[in-house]
Amino acid sequence: MSIKKQYTNYLLYLLCLCFTSFTLQAKDLPTRSFCIFDPIGEKGPAYQGMVDYKAMALGWGVKLDLKVHTNEAVALADFKAGHCDAVGLTGTRIRPFNKFTATIEAVGAIDNYDQMRKLVGMLANPKASRYMIEGDYEVAGIMPAGAVFVFVRDKAINSVEAAAGKRLATIDYDVASIKVVKHIGATMVPVSIATFAPRFNNGFVDLAYAPAIAYEPFEMYKGMGEKGGILRFNLAQMNGQLILRKSRFPDQFGQKSREYAYKNFTKALEHIVKAEDSIPKKYWVDLSEKKHTEYKEMLRQVRIELKNEGIYDSRMLKILFKLRCRSNPGHYECIEKLEG
């Protein structure tokens, strides 16, 4: 037998030995159930991202049993009932478990993806770990889902004044959105993530709000047709968060998970930007700088109200204020120190 062949056989032997050892170790690891909300199901981006996460979790000491839910309310109910050891939900649903990170979705509080990236990086730092834990619940990762835009069935609805009296699909558990609807004088039509698009597409409502990643899978173009459009105004930054029952996972699992999520921020953002760029230009409706300023101030007032009502966390609002002002120190709210 040649030396080259002997060397090749030896390498194969080592690889086989390592694989066998890894398989035996994986069998000894505890299994934990992880429920994931993805409206598209197993082919959706949230679930597909968790497949890679599952492989990484083996190195953190846990075998994950992934369970996908197309209904977020069901995923949440299963987690509360103890059927899941961990769950992946949208940021607004996180409030019962961590008001601090739920406030990331505060209306008008994050201007762009650069600010979002910096925030997620800060929260992935071990020094921020104490803010990630409330009782036995731990936020184990934050991922961007994109800027939230207003979809309209008629481009004539291009201002707050024009939206007054119009029917607006409003997520029924989203306190902030309900408050915004009251501010603009629109008529609230309660919906869920499962029903907002069909109601918009069928003409039951005049307006709906969603990130660009909803455009294609939810067929939002059917509701916009030839007359509709999307207002190019960042209403909020939607995100997904992973919540663990801390006692069910090894020490440092949550920290390693947060760091992993941050390392994959760019990958997640690429899907978002691609979704935004794929929307036909004819649908985008640009607002004047004056309108942008007016609406930003309106959302600031909403944030203050919700902070005073105990819905938003004041600590997170301060962090978001500082991030905005670092990006644009000349903005009037920074010059006048108008936090909120």
C-alpha cells in the first residue's frame, strides 16, 4: 500500500472517529422543544434560520426539537402552557416576558438599519445580560424583520389627514398601533398577522401596515392593484426575538445564542433589503420632509404616552434616543433634548 493511500485511509479513520464521538455526545445531551412562529411554515425564513441555529445549539449543550407554528397566538399559548421550552416570536409579543426588549419596536424610535444593528450589538454584549433576564425568562436573540410601512389601497391616502376616517387593519394586541390609529383619527379594524393581508387584499380595510418581507408571501400587491401604494415612512422596526425558560437551559446558553444572532444580523438584513428592492418602484410613495418631521413628532408623543402608561420601558427609550442623536446630532429633538 502506498504512503499516500495509507495517509488517506488514516484521515478517513480520524473523521469517522470524530463523527462517531460527536454523535454519541449529541445523544447524551438534553432535548429541549423550541417553538418557532413562521407564517410561511417550514419553508419560511424564520424556520430555515433556526435549522442552522439547531446545529449550533449542540455545541452549547442542548439538542433542539424544532416545532414550527404558522399562527403566532398558538406558539405563544404553547410556550405559556409549558409545551415549549423556548419560542421565537415577533417583538410586540415579547412584552409579558421582557418589557425592555419589547420596547425595541417602539413607534418611530429607530430611524434606520444601522441604528438597529448597533442596538442588537450592544444587547449581545455580556454586560447587557442583566437586561435580558426577567425571572425565569431570558431573551436569547434579537433579529431584524424590517422597517414597518403603511400599505394603502389608494395613493390618495398619502397623509394623516387623508387617513382620517379610513379603515385601518390594526393588530388587536398591539397597544402602540391602537394609539397611533386614535391619533390619526382612522377607524380601527382588529386583525391578526394571519388576517391582516386577506382583509387588505379583499378591500375590507383601506390601509394596513407591515414590513416589506410581507409583500410577496402575503400577496399585498393584490390589495394595492393599480391605484395603491406604500408610504416610504419608517413607522417602526419589526424584529423577532427568542425567549427561553432559563432554568431549562445550560448556563451561558442565552449569551452564546445572543452573540450568534448578532453575528447573523447581516445575513438576515440581506433578506429584508432584497424584499424592499424587489417591490416595484411604482408602488412607493415618497413624503415631503415636512410630513416626515410632523409624523416623527406625532410618534414621539405616542411614545411618551405609552411610557407614562407603563407600556414602553424608559431605559430602552433612552438608549434609542442616544442612538438617533449619534446618527443625527443636529436633529431638533437632540438639540432640545426631547427624549421619548
